[in-house]
Amino acid sequence: MSDRRQRLGRWGEALACQYLAGQGYTIVDQNVRTKYGEIDIIACQADETLVFVEVKTRRGMVFGPPEVSVNAVKKSHLLASIQSYLVDHPDIIAGYRLDVIAIQFLADDQPAEIFHFENAIT
């Protein structure tokens, strides 16, 4: 992955964390690596639901909106990563879900658009 794409991804994840905190979520962890892939953000809602968040950030619309890149293969890796995380943390008894946050950055003079898809993948 190019340095530019990595910077955009890190920027998007930081923006997603700010957004989630503003919505009342507590950030538990970030960039958690498992043998199946990475979990971008793990957060907790007030009702103690554990929320695993996949963040997709794009500049422009050439390849469509960011959320379309969460394809069947990516979903499979995300679900396997979550299961691996839960096995490694048997003390977690809360319910959980997988959300997708899509961040669309169209122009330097415009704010980024944030779309939060709760329980996006079951």
C-alpha cells in the first residue's frame, strides 16, 4: 500500500474515532491484528454492546463510494477476525456487532462526509 493511501487510511480512522466518541461510544482499541486480518476500531456503546468497526476512506468517486469495497471476501475476513478476537478474550460477555464507517473526501475545501452503517454485516 502506498504511503499516501496509508496516510488517508489513518486520517479516516482518526476521524471515525472522533465521530464515534461524539456519538457516545468509548474507543476500546484500534488496529487490532489477528491471523485473519485487522480490526480497525473496537468500541463500546453505553449499553455495553461491543462494536467492531471497519473504516473505509476514499478521495473522490472514481471507484464508487467507500462502503462498496467491503465485498464478500472482506466480510469473511472481518467475521473471522472478530471470532479470533473473541476467542482470545473469553472474558468478554457483551453482545457485539460489526459496523462500517464510510468516509468520503471529495475536495480540500469541503468537509468529509461520514456514513455510519450499524450492524452492516451479520
